[in-house]
Amino acid sequence: MQIHDPKFPGLPHALDPDAIVDALRAALPECAEDITVEDGTVVDVRYRPGGPCWVLYRLKLRRDGGRSRRQLVSGEVLPAGGRPSQPPRQLLARYAAHEGALLRTPVVHLPRIPMALHAYPVDASLPGLFDAAEPDAMRRHLDRLWERRGVRVRQVVTTPLGYTPHARAAFRYEVLSEARSSGVPELRRLIGKMHAKKPAERLFADQWAVWRAARGRVRMAPPVGYLGGVGLTLQEQVRGERLGGLVDAPEFGRWVRLTARALASLHELEVPLRTRRRPDEEAASVQRWAGVLLTIRPDLAARVGRLRDRLSAAVEARTTLSSPIHADFHHTNVLVDGERVTVIDFDEMAFGDPMVDVGRFLASLRVPGRRAFGSVRALNDTGDVFLQEYLRRRGGDEKRARLFEAAALLIAAGSSFRIQRATWVEEVSELVEEAERVFALASPAARVAKPTTDRPRLTLEERAQWAADGVFMQASLAPHVQERYGAEVTDCDVTPQDAAGPGRRLVYDLRGWRGTRRWRVKLEGAVRQRGGLRRFSERLELLRAAIAGTPAGLTLPRPVGHVPTIGVLVWEPPAGTRLSAVIGTPRGTSAARRFGQGLAALHEVRAALECSPWTIEQEVDGVRARLDRTVRDGLRRRAGDVLDTVEREGRALPAKFAPALRTLPPQHVLCDDGRIGLRRVDDVGLAHPSLDAADFLARVTLLALTVPAEARAWTAVGGSFREAYEASVGWRPIGLCTLEAGALVRLACREAGRGRADGVAEWLIAAAERTLAA
């Protein structure tokens, strides 16, 4: 059947391999010398109305006096009047040196079709394809990746498994390595995957998260690592036969039940996935593939158009995000090994509607049913077995499952054209008919679920556990490290820091390579209870830049990156010695004085911080809320009286807002030879500047109370800080003692909430009363 698209006049010729072979014979300079193009086949078609359009060919070439060899060539079908894209020069230079290059000409323009042919592995969207395909390059990459584990890679055998131009590629690697210490050899078989639109680090982080959470519940290929510079993820090759090739086996029904159980278990996991499959995206997929069908089968236009409109509207209205999903769950992504099934190929994994997977699997049974038994409905009863087993295990609405099955059937109709099966014309008709029939079972009149865009529901403790997972954090931080330092990370060691909660504050020791040199950095991170990581990071960067040029300005931590799925912010702390290590010495007194001057300078800078100001009233209200929950009755009345005074006197203070940090633990103050720095910053915003100074002074008082041996030293620190701060601000810090009293009550609430029975809360409230009296 001829395909006509006015935008791509050459599409009919591009789908005719004989026409392409003839055009190549005339256009390739090599054909006039020593290369013969014997034949060619179409392997894959990436087409949608409006473009772009790429066709993958497998050519059979022979050099004079040699044997025939296969060569992949991707064809860019050009729009009318369009010009071919030109690969980057570095890729063309790499191709010229590529050992596997049979064609000497990397790009051939065929203006009469019109299209341009690109010899594999020239692909601007997958620039790492050369390294992924070359054994020596992979040996070097793997040797570097595993060096710290004491492994030396000796040899890599590379086998291409699949390639879609400007989209994805897959390889099998046989890796022969040995232990550096003993020389004991090891042979590993790995699968490498590339994705043009998804960075390898991000894919690996998601795959690692699901694999770690699924251990003992769902069999998966263990993730091995990733090569960020190549864009390649690596996983162990697992044994098994593809489920779709076993449809005529007597045990097929039992394997389908096992598959349903595995999928139900997958959907029960709670993992930090960054990608979401929103309702509008599910509907857009239906619209996109329906557009392909309207072009390739115009005789079905009326039926496809009606189905597209009704189906996409129903999918968007009834999609509910609730669990991790495979997002490409079909029979070829399930391997059978005896009584075990293994789920593979998690490249499209996301947080989405679990019925996307259920519907996709049900629809996928049509093609092997047709191939083995001559009818797309031959395995429908087996599909019902799968569905009932899944619903029995996890529950759900059968009608919504049928809705997504209908959507997957419409998409599958377009896929048969994409891979150019000989029977694609008939398959399109049969699958569209099946989509119509199944959509009727979806009962559009059923109750509509409210769409949601919720993210995975992880507790603070669960997020802290992921933040302490070195493999997950290495992959999550890799893009930020590459952007900030130009380095590729190969190892990440994590050390929990303080007792504010298990793993909530951590040190990340990152190692890797910057160019040809080894590289290392130590970063710190925290699991934040509140969201807004990106905005907080931007405000911190703005404030750092604003105070960088001030003589007495503080040195603030430098944000490196954040992991939004678990609420982790990672930064590079300034250099310096902790203030707590030098108290009681002239250096400590000097550091306290310089910190007061630096904080005053920070409060005077102008920084365009986009946030609502934090008022004294809000501060007092927040302390009152904690007071009612934590402090016993007798103390609560005394603390309440203090807060009444703070609130009353706070209203009389002049309204003034400045850049503020709000929490300033003395333990975070660092003193260097030239400047004072802060090891960590928990907030950046606008507030009355005295709130910052008051918080620091209150925390110094707490240290003086709880560390009697250092009480005099900490009292001296507070005095030096107060004197320097009051002398340095360009305005009189009215109300500093008042706000200090409020900060002391806030700390008393915190200590009482921790269940301390040593009277610290009472001491702090008494200190607040004395501060007000003074």
C-alpha cells in the first residue's frame, strides 16, 4: 500500500528498499570503485505526521574480493524543500577513524527522493554510539568504572542488539576481567541500553531504585552501572525465553499468571521515580498514533477519527497516578526460565496509572496470537486469565483496564507499520476493530476517577534511607557534578553526620575523573522536610553572589544540586575550622566578632529574593503552636507570658525586611584566615534582621547551659558577637533582646519535644525571662 504525506513527498520511495538500493548505487562514490550494494531491507520507520521521519535500512554490501557484510543506514526523509541535517564535525571525524566502517562516505544526499542517508553509527542524538559499539572504547570505560573495586578489564566483545535512529540502541557485552590483586578471571555478560531523550544517570537511578525495592518480590535484571559520557546504562544479562515465543506451550497459562503476580507486586512498590506519566500525556500518545493510522490507512479515517476522539478523552479523564509503572509492559519484556518469570527493559518506567501496564500487556497478546493461531483473538481467554489474576492480587476496576487495553490496541496498530511487518496492512484493520470492541467494554458511563499528579508517597525516614544509598545518590548527583565541576563520578561513599534523625544529614565523598585526571570532592546534604528545593537553591545562589564582594561578608555554602524525588539538597561547604573548636581562645573571640560583622553585612545587601517575608507575628505564632504541643502546664504559662511580651513589643518595632537565614547554630560557623563561613544554611528568605542575630544568641545560651565546662567561653562568644553586630549595622537593632527571648522559648519547645528530663527547657524559659527583664 502506497503511503502519501504531502509534507514528505519522498516517503513512498523511502519505504521501497529497491528504490533506495538503486539510488545508493548511483550516488555512493564507493560504488564506482570497490563497493557493491547487493540488497537492502527496511528495519524500522519512525514516522508521524508533521515529522521528523527516519527510516532504518539494513544493507548487504560487498567489497571487491571480499565477503558480503551487513551495514545499517538511517535515512532522514526530508520535507518538501527541506535541507538535510549535518552531523557534528567530531562525529564525522570519529567515523573516518571507525574500524567497523565499511562505507567511506558517512552521509549521502539523495535529492531526487528527497532524503539523506547516514551510515551507522553516525547519529547526532546518540553521540556516544561510537564508544558503545567499539570494544576497545568499552574496555577503557569499564576499566575506569570498576577500578576502585579492584577489577581490571581485559577484553570486551560487543554485539549490537537493536537500534532506532535518533531514539535508542541496545548492545550485549561479554566482559572478561580479572581481580587486580589476585589475577582471578571473571566473565560477565551485560546488556547496555541507550536512550536519546533520557540521560543514562537518570535512567540508572530509577532502575536501581526499583530493583532495590523489588528484591525478593519481582525478578529483574540487576543494574550494574552507567557510563554518563557515553549515555549508556548497564545491567546483567538474565536467562530466559521471551514469553511471546511460548504461546503454544502447555504451561503458557501458568506463566501468564506468574506474570500477573509479578506486575501486581511491581505496582505495590514505593520508590522515588522522577518521571511521571500525566493524564494529558497518555491521551497525547493515543492522538499521536491515531495520526499515523490516518495517514497510512486513509480508508479507515472515519473509524479511527471517532475512536481517537472518544478514546483520548476517556483516557485523559480516567487516568489516576498511583504507583510505579513499567510503561512498556508487553510479552517480549517478560522472560521465562523454568518456573520463574523475569521482567526486563525498564527504560520507560515512570510514576503513573497501573492500568497502563495491564492494558498494554493484554493488547500485546494479539500479535503472537495471530502469528501462532491465525487470529488476533486467539489468546483473549488467556488475557482474561491474566487480568483476573492481577485484579485478584491487587484489586482495581476491570473497565479501566479495558480502557487502557483499547488505547494500547490502537497504538499497536501503528506499531505494526513501524517495524514494517509484511502483514501490517491487515494487522492495522484487525487491531483497530479490536480496539473498537474492547473500548465498548470500558463502559464510558462508568464512574470517572479524578485525575491526579501525585508523586510517590515516601515518608521522611524512607527518603532519608534513599539519601544514604550511595549508588542511588551517585547517579542522581552525576548531572549536577558534571555541570558544576566538569567531572564524571564513578564512586560515592555516604556518611551520616548528626543525630537530627537517621541519615537526614550526610556527607557525600564523590570520586571520579575530570578528563584524564582522577578527581574527588566532599559534599554535604540534607533531607528537607519542606519542598521548594529548586527555589531555595536559587535564593541561596543569589545571596552568595550578592555578598561575595562585601569585605566583611559571610561565605555561604555553594549549592551543587538537588534530588527532588527525595527532597535532598547537596552543597559544597566553605573551608574553615568550626567556631566550637576555637572558643576560649583569642581566635574564637575574633571569629565571633567577625561573624557579627559579617551577619550585619549580609543584612545590608540587596538581593532579589522572590519570596514572601517572614514576619515577627508569624514567628511568634509558630512558637505558640509548638508550645502547646511540647511544654508542660506550669512552664507553658511562663513561656506564654514571655511570648505575649515578645508579640506586644514586636508590633512596636519598625517594619524592616532584609535577607535572612533564620536559623544560625554556632556549630555551623566556620572561621578561616580571611572570612567567616557557614557550613550549612537551612533557609534563605526575607525577615526582620534581628531574628537572625536573636537565633544565634539564643543557641549560644543553650550551649552555655548544656556544656558547663565551656559556659564561660560560649558566654564570651555571645558578648563579642552582640557587640560587633550592634556596632556594624547601619541602623539601631531595636528589639534584639525581645526577639532573643522569643528564640529561647522556641529552643525550649524543641528540647521539651525531644523528651529531655534534665531541666533544659525550664532553664531556657528562665533565661528568656531574664533577657526580657534586662
